[in-house]
Amino acid sequence: MDPVTGKEAFVVAEPGGFLDGLADRHVVETAAVLVAVVGAVLEGGQACDGELAAFVRPLHAALEECVGVMAEWDG
């Protein structure tokens, strides 16, 4: 059991540990892919406002996760 959430967990990553580092890397890699996709759409110049607006929530979520990772690094 995860002592923080009370949920069943197979692994509880320690802050700063190997699994925590993998999770951070995953967050950054995911954000990088999203940036590449949005950049390609913007460079194409053919997207309508509705299509561009569809990227707002995913970009916000990726930015929020990256800020959380950076806050841990600064910790």
C-alpha cells in the first residue's frame, strides 16, 4: 500500500530515486513531442482556430507537468 494515497502500489518511487527520474524524463519527452507536433501544425499555416484551440489544454497540461518537474529539481 502506498502510505500517501492508501492505494495498492507495486512500486512506490522515492523522491530523487531511479523511478522518479524515469517519470521526469517521460514528462519532458512527452512535452517535447507535443511541442514538435504543435510546431509542425503552426508551420503548416493551414489550421483553423478550432484546431489550434484543441492544443491549448494538452499544452497547458504538459507545461504544468514540466513546471512540477523543474520545481522538484530546484527543490
